[in-house]
Amino acid sequence: MNYQVSKCFIGTSFLLLISPWVDAGQWHLQVDNDFIFKDDGNYTNGLVLGWESDPMQSLNDKALPIRWQSLASFKQNDAQRAWGVKLTQQMWTPGDIKSEAPQPYDRPYAGYLALESHTATYGERWAQKNWLSIGVLGPASLTEQLQKMFHKITPSSTPNGWQHQIENQLTLQLAYEIDALIVRQNAFDNAFMGQTQWELSGLSHTQVGNFRSETDLGLTLRWGTNLAESFGRLSLHSGQLGNISATTKSGSWMLFARAYLGYRFNDQTIDGSLPYDSHVEVENNQAGITTGFIWTQPSWSLAWNFNAYTREQQSNPNNWHGYGTLIVTWRF
């Protein structure tokens, strides 16, 4: 797949994103970067443009192209439903990005570009989401150009090894996630913060495909306002944020923390085809911790997350890596 095909893929994706739903629902722009941890290497940058519909009792006519996708979730009575699409671009690099030579004992350069659809069911005690994505891994993802442009305008080292990146490959992914409420209790009420609550829930997330296959189990702790209405909008799935602005009429906020353990079966950003012999193997056992804050208004929201995760390849001498996430949402 050459660059012209990639540009066509991006253009078609954006057309799908903006038609015909720009007058409703929530858009979100997400930026991931590891500069806040001063941690070059591994997952280093990501950009996401996504949209999710307003919650509804059943998927409307505009959702007909992916209504069948909602059948992948079990039926929930008295639950709200939503659907959405997003465009994602992500990149991974070895620790030494100054080197022009292949680095057979470190993770390779890898870029990923994908278009994804999802459906969601938000109930009082259960929330479900499922995803279908098609994408491309390799030079056609255009991540090399993005990183070089970003490093030119920031005081960062020039990446010199993209000629050794994972080779082009089409990808197809399916994923499913379920959140289960364990307990929710009132905390305290005051004039400044409002009536606050705390909540503990469990989650299970599984994805399968030729890009990455893994399964994870975790717990999410939230403290803030409007927790019952926003249950299930957070997700372990990369780049996903439910329509949280539609859940508040005046304003709300939350602090949250999530921890998970998982098992990864394959990861093409590590064991995909390369123009050199690599000795890097996927680390199957995975774990991660995320903490964050979300401030929500009826027409917009702002979120900031800190994400830490264990090493993804066996030869990595560091046990943990991290990156920061900034998310802005808006409604027309």
C-alpha cells in the first residue's frame, strides 16, 4: 500500500466521520505522548478523532450500517444505546531513536492507522461496548512523517531509523468490553463540589485480530459527581471515550483510577514483518494503571490521564513505561 492509497484511506475515513451526524452527538480529539515521562521508546504518540451518538433507547435509522454490530452484545432492558466511529493513528519506537542502524534487540519502529466503528449499551449496573476496525500497519500509516514533523517543532531528538519499521500489512480487529458495577455510595456534599459519590466497578476487555490479540481483567474506582449517569463511558479500549457530555445538564467532574492484568497473545508492532532479523519477542503477561481527571459541561469536556504499563517485549530492561493523554470533547 503506497502513500497515495493511504491518503485516500484517510480522506474516505474523514468523509465517513463527518457524514451525516455533525449536528448531534459528541466529538473527541485525543492526543497521547510519552514526553511527560521523558520516556523515549515503546508507545510514543497517538492521535484519535472520534464521534459517539447521543444515548437512545434503540439505534436509529442513521445507525443502520452498523446496527448488526450491536447484536454482539447481550440484551439489556431499560438501557441506553449509542454508536460511533473514530480514526486512530499510533506509533511505537525503540529506545534509541538517534541510531540509523537496525536494533535487533529492541522493539522496532511501527506505525498504525485504523478506522473503527463501535456500539455501546449503558445500563444501571452493566455497560457493554464492542468494536470493529480495519487498518494498516507500516509505512502506509504515515506515522513516520508525523513524528518527524512533531520532532522538528519540539526540542526532541530526530528519529533516524524509520527505514527499518514494520512492513505494510492490512489489519482487522474485533473487541468487546463489559463493565459491572460492584458498589456505589454517597461521599459528601458541599456547596463547592456538590453531591459527590464514589464507585467501584469491574471490567473485562478482549480484542482479537491480526494487529493484536489480548484479554484483560481490571477494576475501576471513580469519585465525583453524576457517576450513575456516566457509568460505562470510560474504557480500557484505546482511544475510546463515551458521550459523557450528554450525561450532564449543568456540570460534573470525576477523578478515577484503573488497574488491570492481562495476557497478550500476539502484537504485530513487535513481531510483524521487518527488513532485518529481529530477536525481540512479545511479553505475554501484561499489567497497567491509569489515573485521570475529567471535567464535563453539557457542550464540552476536558480530560487528562496518566497511563503506566508493563514492558511489552521480553528483552526490555525496564519494567514500566508511561505516557500522558489529553482529551477534548465538544458538541455542535
